[in-house]
Amino acid sequence: MTTALDRRELLWGASLGLYAAVVALVPGFPWKVALCAPVVLVPAMWWMLGGATRWLALFFLSALLLPPLPIAIGNSGPHVALVFAAAGVFVGLLRASQFKFQGDWLGVSLLTLFVVLLGSVAMAAIYSGWDVAAGSLARVLLLGISVYVFLYVRDGPGLGRAFGWLRLLFWAAAGSAVFAFVDFYFQFPAPAGYGRQFVWLTSGVFRRAQGFFYEAGTLGNLCAFFLEMIAVAMFRPRAARPLSLLAMLTGGTALASALVLSYSRSSLLNLAVALGVLVWLNRDRIRPGRLMAASTILGAAAAVVFAKVFPIFAQAYWDRIAHSALFFFESPDQVLSGRLQNWRLLADFLLAHPWHALLGVGYKTLPYSNFVGAGTIADNMYLSLLAETGVVGLIALLALNGAILTTAYRAAGAADPVRAFCGTWMFCFWAGQVVQMFSVDLLTFWRVLPVYFFVLGVAARADSHEHSLS
């Protein structure tokens, strides 16, 4: 005798079979992905609603370990991480009573920069049209994810085991680096959207390591961030480290390899500045002789291993670094990959039209319109914000940088070991970011920027009793 339960099971089975048949028959991979998405997303949504921070885990894992969807929207196509970010906003609304916003310099400066960028969308519409303005708005909202992650971590529901979160982020970044390494070696078909960045070697032309990201600079920036985490951990007692020495060595090897294969000199400079700041912070405990000896041995060992695995690339890479150092003052524009020409174009435009330096021409409009004479990629966050958002936007960015460095430095001296670790890490890293901003628009790295602001939120969180070393 068939029961009601049996009939429901038969109905569900038939429905799933019919659904699978529709997915199989629909032409085109993008449509298949779109139809399969609810099967994965609906259970994930239900699971996320059961906890305050579950959406963060899914957001970070998808942002670091998944490519964009193969759908022609924007530069690189939509990304599934946006779904989890939207879910995070919904979770935040459900738990709004648990938020305690701190109206300090850091929080206010971060929100001020976001509001200034949002307001510049009006300038984009006026000067470049609605299509460009829509793209400008989309990029402001993508930056807003990082703002929200910071406020959620610092002022929202508790995180619990903060070092557990750091381990999750580290292994996700290491996994992304491993894929980038393998992808560079085998040159898999590029993701849905990617920047056309290549390395010309005697053996052929190869796409630079970018992993799951749109371009190689994002990967390099992420690798530098977690390599700096390892460096900070090495100055801590074993009990105050988020990872074991073996784990840091394993993950660090993948991160360092991906950083080199990304061919990102600015990320390498970021790492150098951060390490210099870390040495300065620990100057009272460091013996210069031992530091130089250890650095020389590790650097030489890494160079030898890399030269054995990628001999042709290694030679080209070291030649590029040496060329940059030797010929910087002789041919600076060539060393900077044509950046000086773009900077001169923007400087001439602002000198000829000084009123645009007050309110700007709209955030992220320079590469997508000819308003300044030609589509221009500034590759300088300070100059880019001055031209696109005016003096107000530049001041807001400088204030934010100052607030981040001040907050992180204070947290570095906190009694709570988790806050002290994250504060030292962020202070060193953001010092490198401030320098790297002269050659890269880091605000566009929306998939990795939330990771940085997560760590900053942990360092800035007042109720340190919620943190745990486990």
C-alpha cells in the first residue's frame, strides 16, 4: 500500500529527474550553470541563516577559490561570491540589534570614502553617460563589500575562534596559489574574463599566473599579504601563532611561487616594505648578523629551487628585476610599463581643467570613456582618485590610510594576543599597500580586499574577550 510519504518521495524523485533532464537539454554552458545554481545555493542559504558568520566562510572560500561565471557581464563576468555577500547583508539585517557601531576615526573615514565614491557616480553620469555611470556604481558597490565585512567583524556579532578564521583564510589563499602555479605550468584555458598579461620567453609566450582572478596583480597582492602573515608569526612564540611551522612552510612555498609567477613587481615591493617595517618593529630583539645570514640562506635556497623548476622563466624574472633597478632613472617610463605617459596625460588634463579636481569626473570612468582625451588606466590610486573623485576623494583616502595604520599600530601593542598579531600584520601590510598604491589601484581588488578588512576588523574589535587562540 502506497503511503503519503512514499508518494511525496516519488514526486520529489520525478521532479529532480525532470529538472536534470531540462538542464541536460538546455543549450549553452552558461544556461546550464544558471539552472544548476539554485540546487546549490538554496541549501547553502538555509545553512547560512543558522549562524552569524557562516556567510563569511562561504564568501571567502568562493571569492578565493572559484573563477567568475562564464557569462558576458562586466570585465570578468559575475561571481558566485556576490550571492554570499548579498546573503551576508540579509543576515546582518536579521541581527541588526547585535551591532554596536563605533564612530571612531577608522569607521568614519572608511564610510566617508565610500560615500564620496558613491557621490561621484553622479559626475560619471554627467560627463560619461549612463552606461559608464552604471559601471561606476557597480564598482563602488563591490568596494562596499569590504566596508561591510569590516563593520560586520568589528561592530557586529562575535567571531569566536579568530585564529581558526585566520587558518581558513590562509589555506584558501594557499589553495588559490597552488592552482595559479599549476595553471601557469600547464597554461589551462583562461577563466571567463582575464586581463591580457603575458610573459615573453625564448620558449614562447605565456599568460602570467593569475589563478582564479581577473589579473595577475590581485594574485600577487594576496600572496604578499599571507607571506607577511608568516613573517609576523615567526616573531611570535609558538603558542601565539595561528599555524604550525610545517603549515607555514608548506603554504608559504606555494604563495611565494605564485607571487613570482604573477610577475607583479609592485607586490614584491609591497612585501619588501612590509618586511622592513616588521624588522623595525622588532628592532630591539633582532640580531642583524643572524637576520642577514638567515635571509641570505633562505633567499638563495628559494632562488636555486625556482631556477631548477622554471629555468627560463627564472632567468627572465631576475633580468626584469635587475633591469628595473639599473635603468629606472635612465628610462623610467619603460621600467614603469608606460605609467609615466598616463600620469602626464592626467596631470595635463587637471592643469587645463582645474575645476575637475574639485569633484572629479566619476569613479572608475577613466578607463571606460574618452573624457580626458583617451581611455586611461592611471595605475596610481592617488592620482586616479584625484581625477575621478576630486580633492575630497583623495583626502578621504589619505585619512583612511592614516586611520588604518594608527589603529593597527595601537592593536599591535594590545594585551590580547590575537589583536596584537592581527594589528602587527595589518600595520606592516598596509605600510606596503600605501607604497604600492602609487602604481596600482588597489580598491579594485574587490575579491581580496574583504580578506584584508576582515583581519583589520579583528585587530580593531574592542571586545577582545571574544577572541580565542584556538
